[in-house]
Amino acid sequence: MSRRARESESESEAEAEAPLRLDEPLAEEGLQDIDFDFDDPQERHAPSILGLLRKHPLADVAPRPALAALADLLAGDPRSVGTVVGSGGGDDLIGFVAAVDLAAYDAGAHAGVDAARACLGALAAGAARPVLVTHAFFVNTPPKVVAAAFQCFAADLDAAAFEADALVVPVRAADEDRAEAPRAKKARVAVSCASFHDDEFARASRDALDLGGGATLLALDPGQFAAAVARVGALAEET
């Protein structure tokens, strides 16, 4: 199902601008006039998802072929669910949120799933149905766009009825001198993350596992994840 959200009532001229690139942040000027498109992942989005995954915490611990396999799975496997965010109707993305029900795949059936299982290790060992939730956004994507993406994804996750007993969310710890956040003051969290939304997942999590290199895995109950998404939306409204 296609979803479209407008950041402004003014007409967007984004289609006439230079295409978005994965290796540079969004330009601050004119962000309020951009139309952001929210949609379900499709196979044509795989290259953009892979580009975003290369800056993802999993890229620090998963081999490149496995990362590419995971991008293909998130983009095209009907057993995964997600929301992608683009602009101007093209295939380039500025962000995505997606989930994989790891219990739906046999060992050895998919390289990306096997790599994810290896990363989760002991954190998911006690869960009968762990679901991996991955997300990535351009560094200065507007908080309201990030929040809308998570809200769309949460609705899709509910509809998928994965029966998950643990949602495992990889996040990146913050460098103290460059952590991003909305203007609203952030409360202290046990794991300080590089983005305001990841701080909320860290605050709501029941467990955490340090993978090294600044990468951390968070485990959340479905209710904890839903509460964190709601808090992300509330913080975005304060900006």
C-alpha cells in the first residue's frame, strides 16, 4: 500500500533538483518544501537499502555478501515488512525501517538471515521468535519524517502478526560531540545513541548487548517497542 505525507502545503520542486545521494546529508535549506514518499519496500529499492545498510551497525559485524543478501531480503521477500522513505517518486531512499521474522527461515536458507542470527547471538537465544528490526536514515532527516516512518512501520508490523516475543534493534552509540537530537532536552539513558529515536528504543529496552565498535543490540518486548515509537512521535512534535 502506498502512503504519502507532505511536510508542507506549498508545492514541491524536489523532482527538478539534483538526485539524493546516500553519501551526504540532506541539505537543510528547503527541507520544509520537500514531498516525502512513504511506501512498502520493493525489489527496486534494494540498492538504496544496501547503501544505507553500509552505514548501519550491522555493517561492522556482518560480511559484505551477507549485508547485500539482507538488503535483497528486506526489499523483496514477502515474509519481511517495512516502510521506505523517498522523495520525488524515484528509487533512491533517504531512510527505511524493516523487520525480518528470523524464525521463519531455516538455518542455511538465507545468507542475510544467518548473518543476523550470528550477530544476535546470546541476546536472542532465550527468545522463541526473535524479530530483527533494522532502520537507517540520512543524518539530518527531519524528526517528523523519522517518526512518521516508524509509525507506518509499526502499523505494518501489527498487521503482519509475527507473534514475536523479542524485537531486536541494532543501534549505534553516540560520539559525545556529535549526537543528533531534536531541540527538546533528552533524558539520560543507559546506552546513549547517535540519534534521538534510538535513545528512545534504548530507554524502553529490556536488555542490551555491546557488539564493539559502538554497535549495540537492544531487545524489546512488542509493547516496549510500541511505547518507544509513540515517544519518538511525541518528541518529533516538540521540534
